[in-house]
Amino acid sequence: LVLVVDQSGGAELRAAVESLATAVPIEVVAQPRLGLAASRNLALERLGGEIFAVTDDDCVPDREWVAAVTRAFAADPGLAAVTGPVLPLPATADRTEPVSSRSRAEPGVFSGRVAPWHVGTGGNMALNPAKLGGLRFDERLGAGSPGLAGEDIALIDGLLAAGARIRYEPEAVVCHERQSRARRRAARYGYGHGVGAMIGLGLR
């Protein structure tokens, strides 16, 4: 099941999804504009105990992404999460700047006190709800919240601190849309603010 949480307040997205002919069922759930973390938490609760994979609206998963994530969890059922590479899509017009790239080619399993931004990003993340121990995305963080960003690394950090294991799987590839240089420069404040907010909340 592909679950799309729609905070637009309009009907255009639902109409577009309903016009698609796909082999995989797609469900659209409307939600007030509460931010990215709230949408991910809603989807997590709605899907119950199933493996929960997320990406961003400016990302394109590889055709083998779901298969690679599934293999990683099947090979090691004790994993709490699987992350993977985030590679830039080809440049188009003025969109030349890569965003949030993760290009490491070697697999690895992380646990304990590791800087979370070295482990993964919300653009390419799959979670095993049975291993989350009640952890969820912090709704004070992420796009659409006062924190602006950082909900993904906060969850990764919480899992690592709790002793959970996260695998970086090089075969689980997601590609990210590039940004113009001006937009990339403008976005840096939000990313930095989110990291600072995540660290501040953790220290508090």
C-alpha cells in the first residue's frame, strides 16, 4: 500500500491519484497542515505493524528500492531501520545543485552514539514499527513546524541512543531533485535551524 498524506487542503492531489492505473493500491488521507513529522506519524499509525518506508516529495525511489529494503529486513529481522543512498537527479536548466546527498557505496550497521546525519536521511528511510519502542517523529521538528527540519535525524538519533540497529543498504537507492543555486542557498538556514533545534531539544 502507498499512503499519501495530503495537507494541501484542496482536491487536486486526490483527483490526480485516483486517475492513476497502478498495480499497487494508493490511498490518500487528508490532514490539516500540521507539518511533515505529523504526516509521517499519521501514516505510521495508519499502517500498523507493517514495514514503513518514507521518502520526500522531491525524491524519486529507484525501481528496486522496495525490493532492496525488503531484502535487508528479511536478512536481519532485528533491524529497527534501513537507510540508503540519496543521489542527485540529472541537472535541468538552473537546477544544478545537489541536495542532502548520501553516496557511500559500502553497507554498514550502526548502533550507539553515532552522528545521525552519517546514518541516513528522511528522504530514504524504512522503519520496523515493532522495533521503535514508542519512538515517533518529533512534531516540533521538520518542514511545516517551528523547527523547520531535523525530524528524521532526531528519530535516527533516538533509535541509536536506545540501542537499536540501523542498516545503511547501498542497493536501496533514492534520487533527489536538484535545486537552483539561489534556492539551495536559501534552504541552508532551515537545515541548520533544524539540526540546532534537534540538538537543543535533546539536551533539554
